[in-house]
Amino acid sequence: MRRFTYARPQNVEEVIHLLVESGTSARLLAGGTDLVIAMRDREVQPEIIVDIKRIAEFYPAVRWNGEMVTLSATAVMGAIADDQGIRQFFPGLLEAVLAVGSVQIRNRATLVGNICNGSPAADTAPPLLVYGAVVVVTGPDGTRRVPIDDFIVGPHRTTLEPGELVAAVELPVPGRPTGSAYQRMTRRRGTDLASVTLCCGVDDTGTTRMAYGSVGPRPLLRIDKNGVLADPAAPEEAKAAVFDDMFAAASPSLTSLRASPDYRQAMLRVLGARALCTATERLVELQGLP
């Protein structure tokens, strides 16, 4: 690990100034669970580390404002999982954050860092896609809001411009009764990187939103607006056709050591069926149906 300068700005304006002044030689530090490892392995060698943990604008890290929850750049997975509103309205996200690493990692790793890393296997990306999350980006030209579907554009690539940082992620509370669930497939039980990730959301109109990752260059969202998947009376052939269409864009890497493309494709359908079943059951519970 090479020598570097450590900076601890007191507000977002100072962060932006440091990023603009330092260019690509600067890296932001919030949880550090990805950054420190990358520095140790010399994958990145920043000249300046900008610590954003003491910035007052980022607290409280989980903020509710009417029908919206804002998760700031310092919101760690553990705090998100402990929030009662998250548990009530976003069970798919709850399951995803609880799948990230160990308890120790979840008390350091941030959700914003998880998506800024741009990994196709990011656990939180599929539920954020299903819930229609918006990424709040701040930089020298002001603030802009980017739908999560447009934020991650490829492996470890996002739409962040020089001098910009993600200040928060905004999640609107579902406007209709919605059941959701998250599933992942790993090589072994316990702490491991996912070979396949998937989140499913079903609302009371029968619309099914399904997002999946680790099977292509970036996480993808697909929607069944016709209600076929959520219809218990729909023929299995019809549901299989919808699954075929939803998963057609999956393109697992041929060189990954975690799982073969054929295995990932097969498990994608398995996880899709499991998540759909759980999400539908949760919707029924919300509606109080027998």
C-alpha cells in the first residue's frame, strides 16, 4: 500500500472541492470495505483519501420524510436492516442487506458504496431496481437525480462524473400493496460472493417486477405488466414463456470461476420461481386474504 494524504472534510462542499482539485487521484472513504482491500492489493493507489464519515449533512443516515426514505452516503447495512420502516415496506431490501458479508462487515459497509462499486453482483442493486430507487448525485454543477436503472452502466462503471459523489439513495414507499422477496445463490453457505442475485416484487394489480444480477455486465430489471406470473390460474406454459422473456437478456461471463453460464442460467429460473412464490405470499398477507 503506497503512502497517501488523509483528508476529513466537514461538509459536502469541501468534499466536492477536494474531488475537483485532486481528480482521479482521490478516493472517498465511508465504510472502506471495498476500498481498503483494493488498496492492499494495489488495484487502486489513491494519492488522497477523503473521509466523509463526519459530514453532518449525512446524518441521520436513514431519514423518513412522508412517503420517502433517504439512505445517505453513510448509511451502513446494519442500520438499514435495523430500521422498522425498511422491515415493513422493503422486505426485499432487508433480505439483501442481511446477505452482505458478516455482522462486522454490515456495520461498516454502506449501501451507497455497494452501488458505487458498480459490481454486477451487488446484493442491493436488484431490490433497489424493483423498488424504483433514485440516486442523488452531487457535484460542482449541483445536484441531479438518477434512476438506479441508469446509474450502473457496466462492470464497476457508473454515470458519476469527475468531482461528483453520491449523497444518498431515495426510496419511495410503494403506492400499492406490494409483496417482495430477495434470493441469491452462492458456492457455499455463509459469507460468499453471489453467483446469482434476484429480487421480485408483486403488487395488487398483478404487475411483477423482477431484477437480477451477477449474470451479465450490470443488474437488469424486467417487468410483467400482464399479470401472468402473479396469476395462480395461469398455465405453467404461459409462465415459462414470461420467464423466458424476462431472462433473455442474461449473459453470464464465460470466464468467471464462481459458476458456469449454464448453471447460472438454470439457477436464475429457480431463484425467480422461489422469489415469486414468497413475494406473492407476502402480498396475500398484506391484503389480509384467506
